[in-house]
Amino acid sequence: MVRTSRKIVTAGIAALFVAGLTACGGTTKDDAATGAGNQAAASADPNAKLKEGLKIAFLPKQLNNPYSDVETSGGETAVKELKGEYKKVGPNDASASSQVSYINTLIQQQQDVIVVAANDPNAVCPSLNQARQAKIKVVTFDSDASPGCRDAFINQATTQGIGESLVKMAREQAGGAGEIAILSATPNATNQNAWIEVMKTELAKPENSKLKLVKTAYGNDDDQKSFQEAQGLLQSYPNLKVIVSPTTVGIAAASRYVSSSSYKGKVAITGLGLPNQMREYVKDGTVKKFALWNPADIGYLAAFAGAALSSGQISGAEGEKFTAGKLGEYTVGKAGEIVLGPPTEFTAENIDQFDF
């Protein structure tokens, strides 16, 4: 497997992913002020030894999601390296409240760390705060909860950089002008909404003035629903040039539909996807370019961040440093955000270099 970390960057795209907005859709300034990153740095001991035997539980958005499976596999690898106890639980759907009962059970099981990709930034907060009151460290990954109810957030890349890249790829593949649509995950997905807000800001700039966003559709991170939404977009907007899907489920489903339809070669599909899922669509010409980071590295980094928190190496305060195994040293940013690093753009020229 080829790692896409902060140390491995495809040439020509590094500049796209500069420091930007924190993925905090659905949060407020008051939330951030009471959340991670505002604890006293003095409460942490960077020389503290990592504890062994930590119970680290992963709660993805939903089970049996190919993207989440890769993410949590990285977490499992890290927990083994940390000589801890790994657990994965989760719902079969990605609804806003579906994770709450699992958090409550993990509290009862006295886990040391809960690593969660929030389906909704606020719905999980009461339970996550109960976990923190029980001395359980809470790390969000991929999709943040409100900063006031977790200790650290593992972000794939900067929100600003992802939004800018999505618009850039859409502009390139639309030839600079025309109608585009977004096929997102769920309406409450924190990361998706944060990226879409950046996209809207980017689309309002003069250089993108000839692009028109006609609709944002939601496939609920379900393959069949996403397939149907892609079909609906193309039927409703006959002049559509690009579907941008910032979710791996959505981009794969949209590509599958277009690849066997009369729209192939006429409508471009781009967004965020897994190379192994997207390879056939790149090879057959349905997809020219998409982007992603290595999801396994997100889970791996999240586990090490949780262990560093539980061991007292970091508290979640800005400027603290810790080492995340093979990924090397990381620095905690504002409001407890820890950025994995810039994604890679995948094309027919480089996709066979990646296996995840």
C-alpha cells in the first residue's frame, strides 16, 4: 500500500492544500472556545511514556462502508503497535443519531479512548461529553463533532484546500464554464458541509464566474441511493457538465451510472474517491481526475493521538507535539485540529501506483 501522508505529496498539488479553515460545520465560536485546544499546555508532559494495554474503540459513520473500513484498518494497525485493545462498533446507517447508543455502550465498557467519525456535529455531543466526564479521551476523525465535546480532531487535509481542489478539478473538466452539481453524503455530514461551503465561496470568485452550481444532492453515503441521485441529476439538468462528489460512495456510484450510459464522455465525474474503487472508471475513460488521501493513515494517526492524550503526552492544546509511529511527528493546531497532510490527485498516469 502506498501512503499518502504529509511527507508524500504528488508534484504540482502541494500548493493547493495550504493552511485554511478548520472542518467545523455546525459549530460556533462559543463551542470552539470551550473545546479542545484551550486546555493549559502545562497539563501535558511531552516526555510521558505511551501506556500499553489502552482500550481504543473506533466508531465510524457506518459499518460496511469501504472508505470507513480502510480508515479503521489503519486504526487497528496502530492499536496493535501500541499493544492496546482494538474495538470497532457502529451503525449500519449514517443517520444523525445512530451513533449515540454505541457511545453510551463504550462508556459502560470503560474504554480509554473513543475515536469517532461524527454523523452529526451536535447529536453526538451529550454522549461524548459523558465519555469525557468518565475520563475517556475523545478523538474525532474524518468528520468532526463540535469542538466543545472532543479532545482532538484528525482532519484529512485543510478544509480550505479540499474545497479549492474540488472546484479546481470541476473547472478543469468543465472547460472553464457550464453547469455543475454536487453529490454529497448526508445533509448533516460535518466534513461534507464544510467543504461545500468553501466550494460555494470559490465559485463566487471571478475566475469561476462561468461555472454554475445547479444543485446539491444527497446520496446518504448509500450506494444505491447515490446511484439514483446521480441518475436524477443528469435527467433534470441536460446541460450538466460535471458531477462533483466529495464522498467515496457517491463518486463510485455516479461513475458506475455514467460508465454504462449515453452520458459517458459528455459528463465528467470528479471528487474524492478510493483508487481501488475508481480504477476501472479511470481506465475506461469515465473519470479523468479525482483526489484523496490515504484513509488508513487517518485511522492510524487517530489511534496514536488518542494514545498520546490518554498517556498525558498532549492535552489537545495548540502547539503540542507527539509522534505518530511510522507517520512521524505532528503538531496540534488551533482548537485541537491535527492535519494528516495534503491529498493526491489521481489520473490514468499514476493510479496504478496506489493500492487502497
